[in-house]
Amino acid sequence: MSYCHQHNLVDPALAGTERPYGIRVTLPAGDTMRKILGESWEKLHWYPSEGERDSAYEHMAMRHGYYRDSDTPTQVLEKIVR
């Protein structure tokens, strides 16, 4: 597989390594984005160590500067292990 963009989520050097620690991203029941993405939408992110996963979790849980003051993110983050 060719990795031509630096923003790809998988580092080519780590593509074959085991990543047992994950974060499941879902939407809460009744969220209007479910009408667009579907009722069973989820996104999984996998990491080689618990520490890397926990660091990414903290970063994902922060309210970033791109939101307007009136925006309220509704994603649900869940730490998982394979």
C-alpha cells in the first residue's frame, strides 16, 4: 500500500505491528449526525501500547479550537482492548 500523504493515520513503519489498545468513537443515541452516518457508525483507532492509547484518548477528548463557542461535540469515546 502506498502512503503518499503525511496526514494518513498509519505510519508506514508501524503498519505491520500489533496494536491491541484501542479507542472506539461512537455517537450517542438521538444524535442528529446518526441520520447522516447511520445508526451503527463507529470509528476505531488502534495503538501499540496502553500509554499511547491513553495519550491519544486525552487529546481526542479535549475541546479543540475549531469549534464555535455554540458548538457542543457529542462523540462518545471508549477505551478498548483486543
